[in-house]
Amino acid sequence: MGYTIANTMSTPMLVNDWKEPHRTLLVTHKFSPQGVSGVAILAESHISVHTWPEIGYGAFDVFMCGDAEPMKAVGVLSRAFGTMDVRVKELLRGDGVVLDAGVAA
């Protein structure tokens, strides 16, 4: 059994859908009368969510380091929230700042 980001969603999303073996912390906050904010802090990663159900909008931040493939989260989130209207903006953290120091940016 996985951990749900919020049991207030029509289709709860499971953190273990990412098959991340080192999940460490899950924090959520439900707003009244609706909406949720949450963050899953994983080894070398985090995934945060903020929803505005009254306008049918949710925003996610998927930050991953190392060999992780953050774009795989797009399909998981799309299925979990039952939407095909997905818009992705990829930001390469440290791009142009972190030079080849032997560490993944």
C-alpha cells in the first residue's frame, strides 16, 4: 500500500507510483473548502503540489537529481488527476551557474 498525497482528491495519487525506494517525508495541507498543498521529499528529489479545484488547476514542481528521469512524473500526474491538459516547463537547475565540478547539476 502506498502513501496518498491527499485523500481529498477524487483519485488519490500514490507517491510510490514513482517506485522511489527512499521516500522520506510526506506533508500535506487541505484548504477549506477545497484545495490541497503538499510536498513529498525523497532522496535527492522533491515533488510539490498546489491545487485550485475551483478553477480546475494544479501546479507541480518535480525536482530530481542524479539519474532520475523527472519527465516520467508527467504521465503519473496526468493519470492521477485525470487530465490530458498538461503543460510542462523544464528548468535545468544550475544551468549556466554550476560548471563541471564532477557533480550533477
